[in-house]
Amino acid sequence: MLPSFSSIQDTVRDLWRLLVSYTKQETIDPLRTLGRYLGFGFAGMSMITLGVFMLTLSIMRAMQSMTGDVFSGFWSWVPYVVALVILSAVIALVVSRISRESHHHENGETR
């Protein structure tokens, strides 16, 4: 006996609902999770960047104000260079860690 037309329609309708719910589960939900992950990552990166900048600025200002006349006159540029060197070292450290991490992932290594 052949199935009725209405049961075929119900089967197709159920199949469509299953396909739509599966597509949502496998695309939209991971994208939401990824968005949340990126949001927290961006917020953390912003806070760390602001903290490193403020720490470097405070070191520079301390060198300018707490050392008396050591960095006055011709030597007034030294605190700025020290701050630049500190920030350059932090940037070099971060870039080296990023390069090392991507190298490990390319080779399939784990820690």
C-alpha cells in the first residue's frame, strides 16, 4: 500500500524543520559563542594595552620628576627613549609569543 499524500507532506515538513534546526544549531550557535569569545578577548586586550601604556607612562613621569635635575636640560629626552624602549620590548615579546604559537599550531605540536 502506498503512503498517503498527507503523510508525505508531514514527512517533508518534519524533514524541513529538522534541517532548519540543525542548520541553526551548527551555524548560528557557534557564531554567537565566537562573538562572545571575541568580545571578551577584545576587552581583555584593551585592558592589558591600557595597563601597559599607563605603567610605561608612569615610569617615564617618575624619571622626569623623581630624579631631580639628572634628566633636565639636554638630557630631557632620555625618559622618552626609555619609555619607547620599554614599549618596544613589550611589543617584541608579544610578537615572538604569537609567532611561536602559530609555529606550534602549524606543526601540530601541543604543549
